[in-house]
Amino acid sequence: MVNRCRYLLLFPFFIFTLGCAHVISNDLRANVDLSLTFTQVYQDPNAYKGKFVMWGGEIIKTLNQKDGTTEIEVLQRPLNWRGEPKVTHVSEGRFLVFVEKYLDPYIFRRGRKITVAGEIKGEKIKPVGEMDYRYPLLLSKEFYLWEEYYYPVYSYYPLYYYDPWWDYPYWWRYHLYYHRRF
């Protein structure tokens, strides 16, 4: 009986530690240079070639290449303690992720959150609207696509709303309401 109680008490602890696992492997996290900020790299991506970083954000566009690779355009967002991009209006810019395999554009569609760890390969200039934009280019070593969250849609009336007159038939409601004696 005592052993069962111990197991029951330890079970939530193990579930909690599994839920707090990082999305990028510890080996790669050890190589990541945490002192580099996105703004520093954006100023001169070629100066930081070969450095490993971990960035995240919201996917803007996924483009498959003829050679079977994929290019993902990401709007940068700050990461929380788990490595998940925060839902904020703050962004320091955009970056490109180069993945050496085919990724389905429907799964990696616009608006999905992604965390990427990889090596800085320099810069690539592409148009955004009518201007040329300098993207830092990241060669992906690992990435994690976050689950989409769906929030329930509530009806106009709250669930606890109760109309006592609704239980009576119409004619009886009419009679009670208009012909009551005060």
C-alpha cells in the first residue's frame, strides 16, 4: 500500500517534467550562442556566419524548391522559457530558414508558430512589397512546429441564463403577465 502511494505521488512529478522538456535537443542547445540577438545578426549577417542561434516566430510563407529543399519565411518573435514564440506585437524583423528536405506547405502554412535552431549562412535579399529586404539566412539543424490553439466560441447568452417564464406555454405566460392582480 505504501509503495502505491509513493507511485501515485511521483506520477504527477514525472508528468510535469515531461511537459517541461525543451523542444530543441540539449546537444544543439549547447552550441547555440545565446549572447547573439536577432538585431545584432540582422545588422550584418555575414559577420556571424557559422554561429548557431535559436530563433522563433510566425510562418509567413513556405516555398518548396526544385531540388527538394524548402525555404520558410518567418516573422521573428521573442521566445519564452520553453522556446515557444510569444504572442506579442513585438518583432525585430524577418528571417529565412533553409531546410534540406521537403516540407508540406499546407502543414507549414501561414500563421503557424515555429522554433528553429541552426547555423547562420549569411543573407539573402528578396523583395517585400516594392522594396528589397535583407533576410538573415538560417540553415536549419532542428525545428519544432507548435500546435495550433483553438478557443471555444461562446453563444450570445451565457449558459447560466435562465428565463422562468419560458417554462410556461405562451398563453399561460400572457395570462400571468397581463392579467395578474396586484
